[in-house]
Amino acid sequence: MKSFTELCKNIGKTSSDFSKIKLAILGDSATQFLGQGIKGLGIDSKMEFEVYESDFGQIDQEIFNPSSGLFNFDPDFVLIFHDSNKLLQKFMDTPLDQRQQFGESHIQNLSKLYSTLKEKLSAKLLYFNLAEFRDGVFGNYSNKVEGSFLYQLRKINFNLMNLSSELKDLFIVDICSVCNQMGRDHFFNARLYYQASLTISLDGLPFVAQQTLDIIKALKGQIKKCLIFDLDNTLWGGVIGDDGLERIEIGNLGSGKAHSELQKWGKQLKERGIILAVCSKNDEETAKEPFLKHPEMVLKLEDFAIFVANWNNKADNIRDIQKVLNIGFDSMVFIDDNPYERNLVKESLPEVCVPDLPEDPVDYIDFLRNENLFETSSHSGNDQKRTEQYRAEAERIVYQKSFSDPGEYLSSLKMQAEIREFDNFSIPRVAQLAERSNQFNLRTIRYSEAEINSISDSQDQIGLTISLKDKYGEYGIIAIIILNKKTDHYFIDTWIMSCRVLKRGVEWFILNELSSLAKSKGIKEIRGEYIPTKKNKIVKDHYQSLGFIEKESQWILNLDKYQEFDNYISKA
Amino acid sequence: MDKAEILKKLNDIFINTLDNADIVLKMETTAADIEEWDSLRHIMLVVEIEKTMKTKFTSKEITKFKNVGDIVNSIEAKK
């Protein structure tokens, strides 16, 4: 982690290809340093922050006054920071008989701030939870006394989680965890607090800025989707090819517990929807032996979407994994104990995240847990199936090679698609796709779950999901369409498809469906638009290839002349 | 460590923290002499000096610092 001084030196080192983000910071303590830390750290992720700061202690005034500087600024993100030291001051000013409700009223106030903000702004709200400390009044007995400071402080932290699961655009920045990890003696500096009203030490600021930025990046679709493990001395201690099945360290042997713990972490991530892969320098048969025969292995072969064990260089192997999964290099994490392999991958594939593991395996897991590699901005039940879906994909690729005619291959897949309007079951997944998809995304308009919800209720828009299955299994929802209903045409506000289903003719199926939907309402024209980004070149010619005609930077399809595309997908 | 050595170390800290390689500190240098030395940077300077010199100032000492010489003298007195 860079020091605060180093982050300050970063400020201003922007470039024209950086994404621009407007962040408003409202705090009840001095927040200038926090703003500088976030600005400086943003540079390393190619983000240029424009920061608006209110004078401190003006949180309510900024939000409840509709003509405040905050609303003029029109931020993408609003960060609110109620500090726990200030909270104690407020707590001490609260009459004794009202202290049991202190936490509850704090949460209610926040809920009011949120709804007032959301009336006017589409911005997402980031909120710091509270760094915990004791006030030395009841001692450990505080835990029994509802009217004690610690009791109310922890109640707030707990209820913040409840509130943020209710309010879709409220995201908690867990600075309490940062403080726990560093220790309060390092996180808080009394002199800075009393002399400058700074409530986070200069050592703590970069870590707090990092957590804030992690959330912002996740909300902008920058997330990790795949975890690639090395095997020898990473998933187990020792070298399977040299030491043999009985002597590799896993479970109770040697430092085996540390490796088992790493495997358990991998398993948890897999269950959350992270795709696991193996990339190892080994003979494939030798590499697979522990997974098949060792009784203490936590991860099994079926937990991995792809298993690559050979003697090629690891960068090439990771390129192959990337091709099969069809995800960006910047969404991959590679874990390897060997600094040589790590550097090779870092140099050949700079976008892949390669954490520098500590030397001693016992330190692996704590280090990785604190790197916050897998921040996310959404979660759906569908995530758990992802590895199965990618495994099926790997099988399809092998199967495809046995066909010389692509049409013959596609028809043999026996694809079935279902098209539905957004509903309560699909909305979380729709929001996830809308927030994450970068490549097959014609206009890259980002929608939050709350916004998707309002589209499903709207009279002026139609939101559609398309799900697909074939003989290998279900893909789940693989495309989203949002149509804006105009008087004489439908405008395709959003067309997103999962890159897993490219070259299957899904776009033909979808356009056929859209055209019959529009015709049934007497609409004669469908219009689309392509807004280029760095990542969506793949759909540059999308509308042209579907027979749309370009006119004044929009693409127009005349439905009177439209002839349905032949395709290999039947409607379920 | 004598005053000259302390002054030399402080100079490095100032250059690094204020991100200005041209700074040349003297005992009588004050915040008015260096453009980047504002109240926020002052906080960073004090924290950096404490860390690098492995010393700790009290709040009272800090408020009494009038120039670089005061800082040097305070560090020397604590050794």
C-alpha cells in the first residue's frame, strides 16, 4: 500500500483516457485528507476524481437544502462519514432516558438522508460504518447495558447492514474492519483529532481510501470473476511430482492446515460465483492425483471450470484459460507461491491481478483475506451455478471441434430460449449484468437494481430477459433488452449479451422476437444506437450486420421489410 | 546526531512530503518561506518527522514551533 504522502504526489497525474468520477464527501470531521487520498489512489486505477467537499458538520444542511452546493455538483457518488468520536459527543449530549433509542434514531436519520438524496440525485450513497472504541464508562459491562455507548455504537453498525440490504443504492464502507485490522492505536491519532479534527491517522487513510475505491470500482463493473490457482506449494505444501501423494502437506501434515484453509477460501469463493481454475507446471495425471485420491483435499476436480497442467509457460496457459472463459484479463486473479512465475505473468499479462504472496504459507490466507480481491456490487442465487456453466462451456468447445459445419454444430446443441419481462426473480441478475457487462453492450448505460425495478413498473419502457439452455445445461439469463416506447418506434436503450453465447445466433433470435413484439403493437420501426467505449468494439457492427440502416448516428430497422433470420434456437 | 545532521534529514523529509526538490532549509526558515507548507501539509510534515526521526512531539511543543530551528532543537533535546 502506498503511503499517504505518496498518494498526494499522485494527484494531478491524470490522462485523457481516465474515467471521470464526481464524488461528494460530506463529513462531521475534517475530510480534506480523505478526499486527497481517494484522488491519489484513483490515479493508479485510471480514475480521475472530481471531489466536492462541504464544510465539516454540514451533512444535514447539504442534503436537506435543495439548492445546496451538493445538488449543484450533481455527483456520481456521495460519501457520508459520521465519525465515531463525533458520535460519542452526540451520545453524551443525549439525555439519559433517550440513550436506548440513540442507535435507532441515528439509523432513521440516515434513512431520511438517503431518501432525500435519492429524490434529486441518481448518485449512489457510500456510508462509512463506525470504527469501534470503548468510552471507559461501563467497562466490559457495557455489553449488558443497552444505554451504554458501545452497545448503541455496535447496534448502529449492525443495523447499517440491515439498512443497506433494504436500500439498494446504499453501500457500506467497512472502515470498522480496517480499524480492527490495523488496531485503533494506529488507526486513530489523538493529536490529529484534537488539533485538526482529523479522525483517521495518516497511516489509516490509504486503507480507508482503498476500501472506498474498491466499492466504486465494483459499482463501475470492475470486478474479479476468476481465481486461478497454482498447485505445488500453493494449494498444498511440497511438490506432488517429487514428494508423492502421501508426503504433500495438506490437512494435518506439516503446514498442511494453512493450505487446507486456502482451499476452503477457494471453495467459499466458488460458492459465491467466482470461477476457479488451475494453472500448474505438472503432468496432468500427476497434478490431478491429489484431487482424486487424497482424503483431506477440500477442493475437488469438479470445483474447477478449467484444469490446465502442462509444461508450457504460465502466461500462455492463462491466455488459453481466458479464451475458454471469454472474460477480460482484468477480471482474473492468479495465485502462485513462486515469484518467478508471478513476475512472468505480471510482465506478459499486466492486466491480470497477481498478488505477491508472503513467503511463509501460514501467512497466505490472512494476507489474501485482507487484499479485498473480490469486492462486488451485487449477488444473485444464479452465481453459484457459474462454475457448472463454464465447465459445460469447456465441454462444448471440445465437442464443437468434431464438427466442420458450424450450422450442423449449432443445430446439434438443441438450444431453447425463453423471453420474459423483468420480474422479481430476474431483477438481481439483470442488475448484475447491467452493472458488469462491458463487451457485448451497445450503449453501456449502467443501471442499479433500484433503477431496473422502476423500469419493470414503467409504462414507457419494456425490459426483457432472454435465458438459454442447450443439451449441456442451462446458461440462465444471457441477454437483456430495454426498449423505450416512442409513438412511432421502439428505441433499443439497452442490448446486453453475455459473451458466453456469442456465435450461437442468439442475436437473430432476439431480433425476430423484438420485431414480432413491435409489429403486434403496430410499431413499424426499431432504432438502435452504438456508443463506443474502450471495451465494446466487438459490437461495433452489430446493427449493420442485422440489417439496420444508419441515419444520423442511429441505426434504423424498417419492420415492413424485415425478414426473420433463420436460427437454431427454438422458443421455450 | 548534531544539529546540522538533523537539519539535513529534515530537509529530505520536507522535499519528499511537500514534493518540491528545490527546498533548502535553514534554522530560521518558516512556513511563510515555503509555498507548499500550509496547515494541512504541516500535519503531514510533523507525522513524517516523528516517524523518520523515531521521536514524538507533544501538542504543546508543536504549537510553539516558530521555525525549522525550533523543530531541530526539540529533536536534539530528546536524543
